[in-house]
Amino acid sequence: MLSWNTLLYMIAITQILTFSYSIMNHAANPTPTLRFGLEIELLLGPRKKGPSHSSWKSLAKDLSKRLAKAGIPNHVNDSNDKSAHNYREWSITQEVTIPSQPGKNLWGIELVSPVFSPLSTNFSPTLVTIFSILHTHYTVLPSPHCSTHVHLSQSDPSPLTPSDLASFAKSCLYFEASLDRLFPSSRGEGYWCQSNRLNPALVGLSLGECMSVIDGAYQDGDGVVEAMNLFPKESAYARAHGWKKDRVRGKVYKWDFTGMLSAPVNKGERQPWGTIEFRQPPGSVVAAEAEGYVILALAFTVGALAYGSSLRVETVGDNEHGGSMEELWALLVAGGSVLGWDSLGEVEGFFARAV
């Protein structure tokens, strides 16, 4: 019996070679320029024989001490400050989207990683240590509100160009259905996981027409962000905040591009853009799964930047389903190959469970 991994390699080998050639020509050495960060949202409580914590701050301080004792530099960011210095080491913040239950000493918490590169050798062992501490000293509870977010950037030595951003956006739309199959079906129902195609700039359009909208915006990076993350003024959130027109708001969509909005002009030059956030993965309670989402996001990024440029009205045609699972697998394998990976690790398990 052939394994799923072997079968996919056999089915998609031609596409893999094609993607690899395209990606290699797109960027001869993309690895040093890629950066990523991970946000792990959890609902934590006391173990039966362990100490309980009557406040979020008490739990955060306890976790911080345990991480530090294990050699993991960290701090408690109780104000959820987004300044750059908070991303030099792991930080612990309160996750307000996870309903805490003070009566049961259950608290929503978010572990935010420092900035890593695909070449980082300490990322995987650090994750293993973190989850070992979590499961040893606390009760880690599943919650439909928990997520594992991956932030992606290519800011050194040069940021993504508007054309790159458009290619990435089109790949996100084209492979949406196949990517969704890698996650629990419930992730498509939550408030935090709306399709980017439901935003006012794309809603009601065919997939090919969506590509045309992105093509029309690609000369302006902010225009691509708007095409992916516009939020309607008719929504309850917009009405509550007194919006008079649609505005950009990315946190409600599977892909949040708002970190790529141009910074204010400084001395005649715009500052480098920030990150794209992949918000679709569900909450991780084991290290291997969290690492798998990072591998998936990085391999997809490398492949998407090259492949998205070929997606247009005429190439998509009437294909409303977008890229197949085999096509997505080929893209990921090719992207991973460029990054120097021999396998896609836990991502192979994601595909096996999707069949």
C-alpha cells in the first residue's frame, strides 16, 4: 500500500518540477529574506493537583517563570503593547477573544513568539519545551475560539513589492478551498475565519473576476490590501463604531493583509511594510501541529509569490473550485524544496487526514 506522501509525489511530480522551476526563477535565494512569527492562543486552567490562579496576571507570571527556568527568554506583556521590542523574545499576553471563566480559574492566554527565519534551528525545540511545560503544569482546554496565527514577511533586504503582494493575494484566493480542507470544517464557520471573498470588493464575483480585481489594484500595494480586507459599513461592528463607508479591517478574514498598508511618508519615503497574517489555523495544543502550520505558511508563501503571477481571468476561467489538493501539494513541495527542506513534516499528516 502506497503512503499518502508517496502517492501525492507520484501524482504531482510534473507540477512539482514546473513549480520549482518557476519559483527558482522568481527568487534565486528567498530563504534569508523570509521572516515569521507565531501566535498561540490557549485556554489554560489548573491541574487537579496543581495550584490555581485567581487572576490572569497570576497565571501569566507563573508561566513566565517556568519558561525562564527552562531557558526560554520571555516577558509578560500585560498591556498588549505592539512595539518592536516586544518581539525580541517570547511574550505572554491576555487573549480577549477567548472567554475566560474566573469562577473556574480558566484564562485566555496568548504566547507570541519572537521573529524567526526558516533557517532558525531553535524554533522547533523551543516549541516542544513550551508545550511540555503547558501540559505538565496546566490544563490545556480546547476552545472553538482558540487559533494559531502565523505572521509572514519578506522585509530584509527588500519588502514585498505591490506586484508580489498581488501574486500572493491571488494564490490565497485560488487555493482557498484546498487549504480549508486541511483544517476542521468548523474553522469556516467562525467569526474570525471569514473568506476574503466575502469582503465588499470581491463579494459576489467569480474567482476569475476576483483575479481581475487584484490585477487592477496591483500597482498600489494599499489597493491590494483593500481588495482583500475591505469590511462593510453595514456590519454590526461598523455601525457600532459609526462608520459612514466601508473600511479596511483584516482581523475578520482568513488572510489579514492590513500589516502591509504603507506606513506614513517619512522624509519623502514610505517605510517598509510589515507582515501578512494567516489566521485560519485552529488552536494548537501540541507542538508538532503548531510547527506544521508554520511549515505550511512558509512553503505556501514561497510558492504563492511565484505562482500567483500566472493567475488571471483567462487562466482561471470557470474553475470556481480553484487549485486542487494535488496542485496545492505540488506548490508546497516546490516551496519547501527552495527553502531546503527534505519533507513537509506535519503538513503531510494534514493532507492524509483531509482525504
